[in-house]
Amino acid sequence: MNKRSVLNKQSVKKRKKRKAGRRPRGSVRMRNVIPLLLKISGSCAVVTGISLSLIFLYHYVLTTPLLKLKQVEIAGVNEQIRNELMAMCDLSPEQNLLFLNLNVLKKRLEQHPWIKSVQLRRRFPHTLCIRAEKHRPLALVIRNGIYYIDRECEVFKKVTPSDDIDFPVITGLSSRAQKAREQLHRAVRVINVLESQDKPWSLKNLSEIHIQEESLSLYFTHIPAAIIVQCNRMSDKMADLKKLARHLRRTGRIQRVTAINLNYVDGAVVSFRNG
């Protein structure tokens, strides 16, 4: 037997020994999968425990008497509106203060015709605080009925027989919404000027503002005439108007005046009734 054949036999024996020493592939894979399954099972158990804890905590917070709504405080309005707002809240003592939807409640309360805006906040553990801002009527406007408007030209409430009507009336509004709003802004600018005037030209003595295409006709309780003026010239023309009215009263012609047109650079034009 030569040397090469001996070496070949020895290499075959070594390969057989190596094969005999290997483990099955399936057992190796299983050994690697088991720890992974254990980790996944542990993670699922942890997540399940946390979820159950959160559910328990949510149920506890939702039902605990420590956060029950017991008191509602409303500020900024009179007693009548306060009672009406309480009814609109539709709240019960069993409700949880933490889970009240303040946005929904805010929108609901701002549907009240006298309410301009509402601010809400929780005061733990048992109180809901509401501060309401009420519309402040500035004038009346005739537009398919009689309505209040405020200083921001917002038409906010239809006037009822029990409401106060001691405000100047704005007439002649356009039927188009955009144009009507522009006309209201013109009227409010004139009202702002008259608020700083003394009697008899104060806002208290103004009964009507009639809106025309370019000008406004003002009607006061102490003079039987239309005062015609452009809103942007009202402040500058007040001195001329007072001076002219004193002259007409002094000469005994004030009761014959039908109109005073202030839309002239050098003065005014006065119209008289015949006789």
C-alpha cells in the first residue's frame, strides 16, 4: 500500500467523524426560537398589564367622587341671563369635571342672543367657572324686523316688546349683506362722534340715522330737520352745525327748516318749508 492511499483513507475517516459530530439543524433552530418566544410572551404580558392598569385608572378617574361637578359659577351677566345660561349648560351633578367638553359647552352658550363670547375653565376639584361677555347694544336697525347692533356692527338680537328701545334707529340699509355692513360702519362712525358731544347734539337726542347712497341723514329730537352729512366729515362739521343752528334759533326760523346739508366746503345749505 502506497503512501497516497493511506492518506486518502485517513481523510475519509476524518470526514466521517465530522459528520457524526454535527447536531440536526432543526434542534439548532428550535434552541434559537424559544428565547424569542419567551421575550414576545413577556412583552405581551407587560403590555397587557399596562393596558389593564390604564383601563382601571380611567374608570377610577371617571367615577371617582373626588372630581364630581358640584358648582357652576357664572360671571359677567345679570341674574336672568345667568339662569338662562345655567339651563343651556344642561349639566348634572353626576358629571365628571375633568371630562367635560368645554369646546362644545362654549359653542352652546354662545348661541344665547345676548352673549358675545364665553370663557370656561375648570377649578378643581368640583367647580366650573364661566365668564360671559354680553353684547352692548349701540343702536337699532330695521331689517325684516327691528334688531340690536353693537359697536362692531354685529346684528345680534331681534327686539321684543320687553326690550329697551331707547336707542337711535338706523334705516335705509341695502338688501345686500356686504353693502349693508359697510353702511352700518358708516352709521357707527357718526355715532362715535356724537357720543362725545353735549346736549342738544348728544347721542341721547339722536332719533334716526337714514342711510343714503353717499351721505347720511340725521334726525334729532330738538330740531325738525334732516342733517345731511358724509360720515367722514361729521367731526369737522359739528362746529358749523352748532353755529348755524344758533343763528336759525336766534332769528326765529329754526322751526321752518326742513334740511341742513353740510356737504359743502364753504358752509352749508339750508332748506325751508314754504309759509
